[in-house]
Amino acid sequence: MATSKFGLSESLRLQDGDCLILPFLDDKKGLFMKTALPKEVQAAARTSPNSGGSLTTLRGPIGKFDVMVRTVRLDAKYSNTILEMKKAISTAIASAPKEHCKRVVVALSDRHLDWMFAAHEGTLLGSYSFDKYLTNKAKPIPVVVAGIKSTSAISRQLKERETIYSQVNAARDLLSEPPNVMNPPVLAREFQKLARQSGLKVTVWDEKRLLKERCGGTYGVGVGAKAKPRMVIAEYNPRGAKKHLCLVGKGVTYDTGGYGLKPAASQIGMKYDMGGAAMMFGAACAISQLKLPIRVTVITPLAENDISGESMHTTAILTTRSGKTIEVEHTDAEGRLLLADGLALAGERKPDWIIDSATLTGACVVALGEEIAGVFSNDPKLAQEIISVGNTEGELYWELPLHMPHASKIKTTIADVKNRGDAWGGAITAAVFLKEWVSDTAKWAHIDIAGPGGKEQPLDHLGKGAKGFGIKTIVQLAKKLA
């Protein structure tokens, strides 16, 4: 990955090639101390007449340095000023090379720490690029926030956020790898590396162990691929922890649809179909690195849904970890087959909460769009906690109904359930399907991240490609639950 560096400076010290950002809350109120600016900059501190607008007000010498001054209004009509600050920073970083700028400097006063933390995220997540396979790599543009003195409390918060953002970007690295590189055994090894670095105890089951452990859903999906399926289980168990959170993530490293083959255009972006596994494993690593006082188990079934003479056929029957059987009515409804095993394993540990995440259904994208994840839960309080924490983190969720009458749609005469319902309410039907592997006493939530987890185009301050969606939410949720 390539990301920009972030720093704080108590006073404004301009350098040659600086792009100086002056943020305004509206047409008059600036977030900086005007008297702390050079006189030439003070004269240029006028903002755009349009809400959400930016204006380059100076390009030329200030003293002996060539500097560009840009004012930015953060009061966009359909957004909030914190998000707009993140976007302003990522936009400035992206445009800096074209404008021959070597550094981005943001003027802020120490009364406006919320926007400083937004600039921090805009830097570390908004500057991310997956440049591993590029011959010519761009040099990251550093960002400095001037006008704020670094205290021990600020440093501690920045360090904590950097820990989380590093896991978000690590997840983006894994998701960005092409399918000829990233497959279940490779992803399992990468998860092992991350686990060791983060202090997690990790176990990997290969295809033989999956059969021995009766994980027929995961084995059935992945057996037809040359790169065989895996199950990765990692644990963080700090001394004195009183609560146990179990995370389950769908890890389909590439989804052709199997014999229910996707059209070629629909296969683009299917390397992101392991977004749930990346989200949950990245969150567990950050939780461990931050030493949060909560026990965490993360379970990630990994498979490649491919076609061969060994691949599962339509109407095949698979026996999952719990003993429940599934008739495969459609081979492209494969993620729930992995999650069936993962949820059964989670339930055996009797945790206080079980949360699963998956890029599961196109129906959820139809319902909520590409920017909002769907939440289904048998515990209203848990659902609302996820949504509330997500809003604070700038990751959007909306609760959809766990409408149990949809269970009639997955009835079949030759197995316990089938893996697809009818054409309507597919995200709900998928959630009701997953509920079959969750006990009535467990507090459980299912998060369908098919929209933001699989979105290729930019999402707010996050550029094209993988987003690492959900990691921030799960880490902050774990802190709250602890």
C-alpha cells in the first residue's frame, strides 16, 4: 500500500510547494486563527459563495516560497462537516501532483479537534492506493495540520486511530490482490501473518480437516477449485475479560457463480467477495493490538467458487457443521453455505454476541444502494448499537427486518433447507436462512455489506477499489461492549 504521512505543527511554517487549506464551516466562520496566518494569506482568506465549494485564492510567492492557498467550505447540503473535511483532504492529496504541490497543510485552531481527527483519517485512508503492480509509483504527499499542539491525550488518540486505519488498509491490500494471486490458501497464510503481528492465536483447517470437522458447506463450495478451501479461526483472550464477542466473515476469494455462472461483466469485482472475512479479521487484529478488555474469536471460512469436474452441482445436498442439510438450488448463493459452518462453530463457543458479515446479496444493494450496509438481528439493542457506532465512524448501516415468515421460502422436501428463495426480499431470505444456524438464545446480528463492501467506485474520501468497510465500526463496537 501507499499512504501519506500525517503530522501536527503548533504553528504555521510554510515551505516551497505547499498547498495551504483554509477550512470554513460556512461563508464566514473559519476553523483557523486568522491572526496566525501570514498577511498575504489573511488577505486571501475568502471562501466560496457556494456551500460545499472550494476556491483557490492565491498562487504565488509568500516570502521566498511558492505557495497555493485554497479555501474550502465544509457545509455541503447532503453531508456533514466532518465527512467534508475527510473528502477535502483526500481531494487535496489527489490533486497535489497535478498542481505541483509537495505538501498539504491544513490551518486549524486547537478549538477544533474533531476536524483535526477528520483530517487525520482523510490522510491515512483517503490517500491509500494499491500500487503493487504499477511500474511507476507516485510519491505520497504528506499532510500537516498547523495550529494544534500535540498533547499526550491527542497523541494517544491518534495512535489508536492509526492502529485501526492500518488494519483497514491491510484489508484493502488483501482485497485488491487479483484472483490469480489471492486464493484461500494464500489468504489463510496472510491472515496467519496478521494474527502473529497482532498477538492472536490462530488455527487453520485445510480441506481434509474441513471434512473431518463436518464443515460441508465450506468444503462443498470450495472443493471444485484448484486452490482448496480453508477455515481460519483466531482468538484474542485477554486476562480478566468478562465478555466474549464472536465474529464470522464470509471469505469467497473469487466468485464465478459456479455452475450458476455469472455473466462476464458481473464477475468484475468478485475479488471483493471476501470483504466480510477481511472486515472481521482486520477488526480482531486491531482489537488485540489495542488490548481492549474483551475476548474475541474470529472465524473466517474461505473458498473459491469455481467450476471443475469436482464442483458442486445444482440440487446437490451438503451437510453442514451443525448436522443440518442444505439443498443447493443455486450455486451462486454460496456465501451463506460458508456462513452456515462459521455460525455453527461460533455458537459452539457460547459467546455473549455473534456478529457475521458478508458481501451476501445483490438484493441488499437494490434495497439500500452501494453506500449503506444492511443489519439484521434477533436483538434490537445490538442492531441499534451497530448502527449508532457506524454513524459515528462514518460507516452507514440500516436495519432491515428479520422477517421469519420468509422461512417458508427456503423449505424443500429432500433437505432441511434450500439455499435460495423466490425473487423478492432476497436479503431478508438470506438472513432468515442464516438464522437456522443461530440458537434462539444467542444475541446475533448479520451485516450484509454487499453495497459498500463491494463498491468499486469512490465512496466519500475512499478512492476507487477496496474500501475495508466495517473494520472501524466493529472495533469501536467491541470497545463499547467491553
